[in-house]
Amino acid sequence: MLTEKTTINIIKVSTQKAWIDQAINNLDTILLDHSHCERKAASVALNLMFRYSSNAVLVRKLTAIAQEELEHFEQVNQWLDKRNIPLGPLSSPPYGAKLKAQISNKEPQRLLDSLLIAALIEARSHERLGLLGTYCPDEKLAKFYRSLMASEARHYGIYWVLADTYFDREIVQKRLDQLSIIESEILATLHPEPRIHS
């Protein structure tokens, strides 16, 4: 594990150094995967808006997130163009599917789980983009990754605050602790293919 203490208090375990090495040695694949991640993040926000369209606060907050994620999607795609990396499919690591499997099928638990899992994914993205910003040998690309960190932090904060808005804080914290342990367990074994969440 990294020796630096993570400043992201909802993540239980920091990213392994092995992931940093894997990512830095496969920057083109990481960039392509990052493009997919930004598109998926916008889709998550939009899907939650449509599912819970009567929740005015949620809709307003997630509209802003969806717009920002699409802006990031375009920015990452500009980097793909600069590096002559074509947009194309990538197989997904088990991270997203395993987290999604934790979401209850029944309301209101489904809303709580959806918000907290989105928060965890954004928090992990914040951590890993920060690591790329620190270790990436291309200084311009490293600066780009660092520029995204504040947005990722804001996003995971918004998802957590929304959970806290609609649910009792003790219930939120208990479920977040459960899910964050699962999130760290999923990442305990490095996926053989380089991905932002692998």
C-alpha cells in the first residue's frame, strides 16, 4: 500500500503502488478508459435524475454533475486526439459490476445504495486521478489530471450530502462503512488490464 495517508475519509484502503506502476506504463489505455469512465459517470447522474425525478434537490444537484462529467468526457477525448488514440471499446473490470450488485432492489434502500456507491466511485476517482497527477511523466497530462481533482471531490461530496439529505445520518454512515469495505476488497487484487478502477 502507499505510505501516504489518504485524505479521502470514505475510502478504507489506499491504492496499491502496483496500480500506479501499471497505469503509468499504460497511459494510452488509461486515457481511453478515463473517457469511458466520464461517460458512465454522466449516465449514472442522468439515470438517477430520471428514476427519482420528483426529488427536486437531487435533480438539481445531479444535473450539474451530469453536465460537468460530459465536459470532462470532451476534455479527455481531446487528449485522445492529441495522442492519436481512437475511441473504441474496452472490456470493463469487475469493479463497477460488483459494486452495482450491492444495490438493493427495494426502495428506499435502492436510492441510498445508489448514492453511496456513486460517492465511493467518485472518491476513488479523485484519489487515482491525483496519483496520476503526481506520477505521470508527461507534465501537461499530469497537470490535466490534477485539474480534475477538485471536481471529483465535489462530486463525491454531493452524492454523500444527497444521501444525508434523504436518510438518517446514522443509517447513511453504517451503510457507507459496509460498502466502502466491499469497495476496497474488490480492488485488493490488481486487475490484469490497466483501468482507472482496476
